[in-house]
Amino acid sequence: MPPVIRHLGDSGLLVELGTGIDPAVNQRVQQLQQRLQRENIDGLVETVPAYCSLLVVYDPLKAAPEALKRRITGLCRFEAAVQSDEQAVRDIPVVYGGEDGPDLTSVADYHGLSVEEVVRLHSGRVYRVYMIGFTPGYPYMGKLPEALNTPRRETPRTHIPKGSVAIAQRQTGIYPVVSPGGWQIIGRTPVSLFDTRRDTPSLLAMGDRVRFLPVRPEEAAKWTG
């Protein structure tokens, strides 16, 4: 589909490249962001990618919005999505259930599954990182198996521990810092998702591939990130 470009205030353009949670659409968002960064456009301030759109923030004193829209449209010629099966997969260790995953049992009950089946389904596939948002370093990943399609909690928690692994609808994510949140918490990872002391603070980035590795509590201390 051709891009739909909408004005957001006097310094933003929202470029919509599709709908839903679709790896091909998300890859086009990633390609457009990379192309805009290479173009070195005068007045371009920032680009913020999401599942199927890209927010382009510009300085209206340096860039004319209509000219910028034409420039963006010209960059929206995409090659077919490239399969990424050979891309490296990052294993994220997870202690499932118990105090680390207080919603695991209720998720299992909701679907009529055993706790072991939920863990097997959640850890049994490779996920794409679709975007980083909500808090610094928070990865939105998908898709979950349909068998784990679970609504958010009716009442969000005000305090979710750092490293909590959660699910909501067909998405899964990891809370990099202590924060409120409404997703179902099924485990926790000892890996640090966001650290300002690293050259690249966020451990994960859009387009990365992630697999969850079930570990016992006594094994978790061996992992760092």
C-alpha cells in the first residue's frame, strides 16, 4: 500500500506504511528510517519507529513540510521483505512462575493449559523486536502463539520489578526498569535490558530476533547482560 502521511502539529509527520503486527510492514518502517538517516536532510530532528508507522520530527524553520513529504514519498519504494532466518538470535534466560511470574498460573487457567504448556509455548519460538518504547529499552515483541493470546490485566499494577517478562494479546515484552504496567507477568530475566553505562544503552533494537530460555532460579545468577 502507498504511504499515508499525516501532519502531527507543526513539526511532525506520521508516515503510515500498513496496519497490524506484520513483520513485512515493520521491516519497511525500519528501511524508511535507515534511508532518512542516510539522506542527512536539513531540518530533520528525529525519527521514531513503531509497529507500522514512522514519526518524523522536523524543525519547521529549516524544513518545509510539503517538500519533506515529497522526499519521504520518494523513499517509500521497498524491495520485498528479506527472510532473516540466518540473523543471530539472542537468548534471554527467564525464570518462569512463582514470585517472578505471578500471573503464569492465571494465564494457564484462562487458556485451559498447564503451566508447563504455557512455558513451552512462550519459549518455543523466535520473536521479532518490533519497536522500543513505553520506558527506555522496553522491547515490544511478537507474535505470541494464538494459544497464548491473553488480554491485559483489568487492573494494572503500580510496581512491576525490573526484568519482568510479560504478555498481552499477541505481544510479549520485558520491563527494563521498575514501572507500572498492565501486562500479564509470567517470569523474570536477570539480563539487564537498559544500562546507561553501555555504549548502546538498550540491549535490544528494532529488528532483533529473541528467544526465551527457561532457567531455574539457581541458574539465573550466571547470566548477565
